Amino acid sequence: LGRSVLRSFQMVGLSLKLQKRLAASVLGCGKRRVWLDPNEVADIAVANSRSDIRRLKEDGLIIRKPTKIHSRSRTRKLAAAKRLGRHRGHGKRRGTRNARLDETVIWMRRIRVLRKMLKRYRDQGKIDRHLYHELYLKVKGNVFRNKKVLMEHIHREKNERKRLRLLEEQAIARRTRNRALRAKKEAKRKDEFSLASAKKKKAGKKASSKN
């Protein structure tokens, strides 16, 4: 509207470039945002100062046009659909998989989750510090894919260690029992040997007395 009004003013022999520039300075906007009343061309044309422009502004002959609205409703609607997984198929993908989501970011998220889980298990007493250190190094070595795999491994490892501990205790008990049996047999053998030697000495004394 502003350019067409200027063109119509120029056609009737009036140039309002000065008024347009002064109005833009007074209104604090660009010249394209200034609206001049086409029905009051004569009054606007004689205004050659900022005070005159302010008076015309108060009278409503010069107006600052509102900014044009750039609606974001369609953008919000598309973003909501993308959050649900729409518009994200193979035809919409431009970058590589690593460019769309960096492998380093995925690794950091996974390693932090697993390390936090290990720390919580250690603080709760579910695993000792030796098992914690062993699993920490395995987590760093990319052995476990997620928390479920790590949890299953912890249960298996704890059961295996419990089984080995039970077997070791049984072996210790067996060795202790066998050691006691051997000591008992050795004591019995010594008693039998001492009894046999005593009998032999007694028999020797009897034989010597008869002679």
C-alpha cells in the first residue's frame, strides 16, 4: 500500500519521500512500515519537520503498520507429528546415521547408565568391590549391550561364585574330616603297635624265666 500511495502521489505531482523518511524516524521503524493517508495528501505534503509528523501521527494521518504475522501453527503441527515418528522414514533422511545421531553420544549415554547401575549395586551391597571392578572393566570393553544383559550377568556371576564357595567349603570340610580320620587311624595303629610290642616283651620275659 505504501509504494502504491507514493506512486499515486507522484502522479499528481507530489513527492512524499521526505515525509516518509521523517515518519520512519519518528515512528522508529522502516519506511515500508509507514502508512500515509491517501485522502490527506495536501496536509501531509506541507509537513516538513518531525514535530509536524508527530502532530499528523496523533491525528491518525500517519500510522505505523503492524508487523506481518508469520504463523507457526503448521510448524508446531509437523513437529508434534515428528515426535510421534511420522515424516521420519527413509525418504526423509538426508544425512548418514552417524550424522543424525552421533555414535559417541549413544556410547556416552549407554556407558553412563551402566556405570550408574554398577555404583548403585555396589553401594547397596549387592556386589563387592572386586566384582564391581571386574564388571567396570567389562562395561568399558563393550561387553554388555544394555542394563538387562548386565543384570543377568551379575545374577549368573553371583550364583557361580556362591556355587564355587559352597564347593570350596565342602572340600575344606572333606579334607578336615579325612585328616581327622587319618589321625585317628594313625593313633589306633600306634596303639596296636605299642600293644603288640608290649605283648612281645612280656612273652620274651616269660621265655627267659623258664630257661
